[in-house]
Amino acid sequence: MKYVLLRSIQVLSLLIVLSGLIKGISENNVSLELNALIIGTVLFYFANLLLNKN
């Protein structure tokens, strides 16, 4: 169950990065792209860190 939850968080973080990229390009908003990248990266690596503890 923990594995599925952490993998789901990783997929969600990748979707955050992609949607931020698409939305940022369409609105010419670089800060939106950077915020999505930072949030997505932190979530992804936090979940990855918890997965590798086992």
C-alpha cells in the first residue's frame, strides 16, 4: 500500500510539472513554470527518498 501511494505521488508530481509547463507557456508566465518545477521536483524526490529507505 505504501508503494502504491508513493508511486502515485511521483506520478502526481510529474503531472504538476507538465501542466505547469503547458500552462506557463500558454500564458507566457515563467514564474508559474518555475513554481511547478520546484513543487514537482520536491514531491518526486521526497517520495523517491521514502521508497529507497526500504
